[in-house]
Amino acid sequence: MNKFAFVDCKTVDQALGQLGDGAVIKAGGIDLLDLMKEDIISPPKLVNIRNIDTLRGITVSTDGLHLGPLVTLSEIADHPEIRRSYSALSDAAGHAATPQIRNMATLGGNIMQRPRCWYFRSSDFDCKKKGGSSNECHAHNGENQYHAILNNSTCAMVHPSSTAVPLLGMNAQVELTSKRGKRMVAMSDFYVPPEKDVVNETVVQPGELITRIFVPVPAQGTRSAYQKYGEKESFDWPIADAGVVLVMDGTVCRKAVIVLGVAAPTPIRSKAAEDVLTGKTIDEPVARAAGKAAMQSATPLSQNGYKTQLFQTAIYRTVLLAAGQMQRDPSAIG
Ligand SMILES: Cc1cc2nc3c(=O)[nH]c(=O)nc-3n(C[C@H](O)[C@H](O)[C@H](O)COP(=O)(O)OP(=O)(O)OC[C@H]3O[C@@H](n4cnc5c(N)ncnc54)[C@H](O)[C@@H]3O)c2cc1C
């Protein structure tokens, strides 16, 4: 690891003043320090935002939920109002990683973490995501068992953030602050597909800091759930995860949002699955049909065909869980 400067900031203005010339924001530091230790990045300066008090805190107000980017995954998982009214978000935060990591990991850092693709994470590979000259995604003809099964033709990495899944399903917005002012970005516009920008995963520009995440108050009758499936029972990233937000009128679904986590290079909604549920009474066959519809456009690689079946199961069970027709699936992990 190369030498770097470390600047501990106490205010947002102080942090903004330190950004530029390759300086990198550090929150919990879990992903950032991994990348530095793996020699994937060598920033000259770390701007520590961990001690900026105004970036902490969870506020429940009449318009929705206001989350500081330094709120930890544990705080989200344990918050009574988030558990009650934004269940998919507390489920996602509460089943990510390990208790120790959840105590340290921040929401801002979680949605900004970099892909886990081993070709990206290994300094031995000239991956185009790292600005390398290789035109081919190494996963296409390589070891691709954990890679994308949808939208994978340019780059087959998957975005690993669990909390991004419910945040997209709940129409959350991210506030970005820079020296030029503030802007709000909808979660649906936050992640950038590799076809548009193969190097950066988000619209966050150099010099911008996430200063708030806003989740609008759910419509009456909203129920939500999130489930994660993985190779190991804990301590692991998902290999399939689904977030489901339903607006229910009794047993009939008036509106459905279905988001798939590690299926594609960005968290994505499945319109095909949502259409299956809308206007229907939710039961087992309808939930299974939604899972099947979501996977109709899948283009699995040589070693990850199993993920299409896993996603069908994840969607089917998460729909039933959200509709209140199933208890949490014991085979889901976390
Ligand atoms: C064993 C293990 C299992 C894991 N399992 C999961 C899992 O199941 N699900 C999951 O989602 N994650 C999982 N993780 C990843 C972990 O949750 C993330 O690394 C963590 O959430 C990152 O948060 P952080 O605060 O440490 O971010 P940092 O490492 O500090 O930052 C990460 C990135 O975000 C940027 N950043 C941070 N805050 C801001 C901000 N306010 N504005 C702009 N940019 C910012 C940083 O510059 C950096 O690029 C796992 C990690 C481990 C080690």
C-alpha cells in the first residue's frame, strides 16, 4: 500500500474543501481499505467523514424517512419505525455481512461499494472497469459463477449493495452535495449501466458527497420484504437477492415493485414480474409466475445458469413474504 494523507473532518464544508486531486472519501472504511490493500486504488489522500455529526441520524417525518449517510446498517436494522413501515430496508440492512461489519458499515458507503468481481479485484487482470485496455470482460470466458445473468454483454459484474435493492423499490432519493450546491438523484438514476460508463458504477461525480438519503412515506396498504440467498449461511454477499414492495388492497395487489439485486451490473426492477402481480390476488401460483417472468430475459453465462432458478425462488418467496403469506424463509441467509 502506498503512503497517503489522512484528513479527519468535522464539517461537510471542511470535507468538500479537501476533495479533489484524487482524494477519496472514507466512511466506515470497510470497502475502501479492502481496495487499497488489494492495490486496486492508491489514493493520495483519505478524507475521513466518520466524525461529521450532521451526517448521522435517522429522522422519521410526515414526508418520509431521512437517513444520514453515516447511519450504520445496524442502526437501520434495529430502528422500530423502519422495521414497521420500511421492512424491506431493515431486512436488507440486517442481513448484510456480519454483526461486526454492520456496526461499522455506513449506508452511504454501502450503496457506493465497488463490485466484488474477482477480475476487477485482482491487480493481475487488465480489466476494462479499471481503465485497462482489455476489450473483453474476463468473466465472459472465465470463472463466472457469481456474475450477472441479465444485461451482462458489456461487463458481467453485479452490484453488491443489499440496501440499494429496497431503496430502489421504495423510490428513494440521494442528496449529493458539492461546492456547487446540492442535487437530488432518484435511486432509479443513481447507478449507471456499463454500456454508458464501464469505469464508474454511479452518477456521483468527483467532489460530491452523499449528505442524505430520503425514502418517501409509503402509500397506504404498502407491505415490503427483502430476502438474500448465498453460498454460505452468513458472512457473505448474496448470490441472489430480491426486494418486493406491494401496495395491497386486502389480498389484491394494486401495485408491485420487484427489484433484483445481484442479477445485473446495477440493481434492476423487473417490469415483467411486476405486471404478473398487478391486479391479482397474491397466492402461490401467482408468486411463482412472477419469478418465472422475471427470468425470461436471462442470458446466463457458462457457470451461472443456477442463478436463474435461484432468482425465481427468491422472487416467489419474497412476494409471499411481503404479502404476509409466508414466514421468513429459513433457507435465506444472514
Ligand atoms: C465478509 C463481508 C460480507 C459482506 N456482505 C455484504 C452483504 O451481504 N451485503 C452488502 O450490501 N454488503 C456486504 N458487505 C460489504 C459492506 O457492507 C460494505 O463494504 C460497507 O457497507 C461499506 O460501507 P463503509 O461505510 O465501510 O464504506 P467505505 O469503505 O468507507 O466507502 C465505500 C465507498 O463509498 C464511498 N463513500 C462512502 N461514504 C460516502 C459518502 N457519504 N459520499 C460519497 N461517497 C462515499 C467511499 O469513497 C468508497 O468509495 C460485506 C463485506 C464483508 C467484508
